Amino acid sequence: MSTLTTEIPGRAGNLAVVNPPTLTEERKGLTKKEIAADHPTWCPGCGDFSVLALYFKLIEKRKLWHEKITTVAGIGCSSRFPYFVQAHGAHYIHGRALPFASGISLSRPDLHVFVFGGDGDAFSIGGNHFNHTARKNIKLTYCVMDNWVYGLTKKQTSPTSPLGFKSKTDQWGAVDYPINPMKQAISAGATFVARTTSTNPNHVLQMMEAAMDHDGFSFIECLSECVEFYEGAFDASNPRKGGVFNPVPADHDVTDELAAYKLAGEPFPGSFGIFYKVNKPTKNAKEAEINKSFQGKLTGLKDWQILQKNFDRMK
Ligand SMILES: Cc1ncc(C[n+]2csc(CCOP(=O)(O)OP(=O)(O)O)c2C)c(N)n1
Ligand code: SF4
Ligand SMILES: [Mg+2]
């Protein structure tokens, strides 16, 4: 079988080796070796390694190919994610990963867009975009690797840092009430809201798969310890550290918004699993419908004639 080597735009020297299928051969899924790019620059022991490894597993398991993988992130340690994935993606502006990813999602219905990032990226500078992407129900998966701190910039208080957390910005302990990512996602209108922890790999993969299969905005809060600036933050949720991992109760109704909100209010370590999941039309579907209805009316017209029609309508 012949081997095709394609250069990844904007990533000089980074080559993806793609084996095109022959007519008689079914195209095989990628191996981890073919998905992994640069060696992650995270500190040894950082929870983010586990999330990346499980993303690779997801790609392997779901037989996604290079040209179908889109990994987008903002800025932060966790947001370095796309660098380490040998596929298309972007390490975008701090807090702006979601609008960028929304554009991809709306224009390329054949792709599933994955967005990764940190608690600061999602809820400080990107808080506004989080709410709007959720309410628009744009089809993509957003996995926030929550470590309760700004890791990349070396220990500032983040919106999820608990009261009393001592950091470079709160030397006497954090005084601001932390946000609750799960409550925020539910109330913003996210149609899939789940919680997991990087210390439970099977569970992370399960949540990623369920999120990917959801037709809408799927949000996962994944606890991911920063061993450098917030060591032990999540020990109470890790049975190997004497904590407890409580799955969402089997009788929880994922379509019940109030029940989901109640679960989100449990004190740490709380529950892990899918809190909320409902089906609502996506912005993707609504826009596709509008485009389809207009395409019929505009057939045969040149671009300038379409523009002229629009201007005429605005007079
Ligand atoms: C516009 C802008 N403001 C501030 C920064 C500095 N900055 C880089 S990453 C970051 C926060 C990272 O925290 P988080 O999103 O929680 O990611 P982590 O490093 O913890 O994974 C900040 C404030 C920046 N890069 N750009
Ligand atoms: S500083 Fe923290 S979040 Fe960043 S790589 Fe190191 S352990 Fe991970
Ligand atoms: Mg963080």
C-alpha cells in the first residue's frame, strides 16, 4: 500500500503520515503513534497527561482520521493540548477558543470539534463566550481541565479556587466566592453537562464518548490536578488518596434541570457522571435550514447580485 505524506499547514516540519485505503480495503483507525505529536511539556505528574492519553484513546476507539480531528484550545497549561495532537487544531487566543471553535463547527458539519482548556480560560477571560456558546447550543465538546488555579502563569487565584486559597494574587487567602462550573453550565443552557476526574481514566473516556455523541453543546468539567501549584486539591475525590469517587446516583433523571442543579450543589467531592442531558435543536441545524431555504431562491445569481439583493432589502 502506498504512503501519502501531507504537511500540516502552519506547523513547519510536522508531517502527518496518512495511509490512503485502496478500493478493496477498509480504512483503518489511527494508532496512538500516529496521533501523538510533540512530547507534552507539562510537569511530571500533571493531571493533564491523563486527559490527553484518553483523548488519544477516544480517537483510536472511534476510528477518527487526521482530517476529521479538530482540537481547539485557548491559552494556559491545559490549553497547550492541540500542540500534542497530530491533527488539525489551534492554540488560540486566551479565552477565545469557543468562538473560534464555533465557526469551525458551523461551517464544517462533517467534523466534530473538541475544545480543551483551563478554568481561567473558560470562566475568567472566556466566561462571556462560555455562556453564549452554551445558550446557542453549538455542536461541539468543551472539556475544561479544572485545576482550581492559573497554572501557566504560576499560581494566581482562578474563578474556581476555593475561599482561603493562598496564591500570588491572594497572599492572605482568596476572598471571592468561587463559581460552580456545573451550575454555570446548566443555567447558561448547555444541553449536556458532565463531571469527571483525570484520576479515573475509564470514567473520563466514558464521558468523552457520551459528550461526542451528543448533538449539541457538550460540556465536561474534568478535575485535573496541578501538582506544581495546587498539590492535593482533589485528594478527597481520589480513592487512592483516601477519598471517595461517587458516581451520579443510578436513579438520577438527566433531563431534570432542577435535579441536575441540586447535584451540582453537593459539597466537594460531589458526584461524577452526566448531570444533565436534553435534546434541543442546535444552532448548526437552524442555520443549515435557513441556508437551505435561501439557496433555492438564489440559484443562478452571481455573488454581486446576491449582495445587491441584500442591499436593496435594507433600503
Ligand atoms: C489576554 C491575555 N491575558 C492574560 C494572559 C496571561 N495568562 C496566560 S494563561 C492564563 C491563565 C491560565 O489558567 P487556566 O486557564 O486555568 O489554565 P492552566 O494553566 O491552569 O491549565 C493567563 C492569565 C494571556 N496570555 N492573555
Ligand atoms: S504548572 Fe500545574 S497545570 Fe501547569 S503543567 Fe505544571 S502541574 Fe500541570
Ligand atoms: Mg487552571
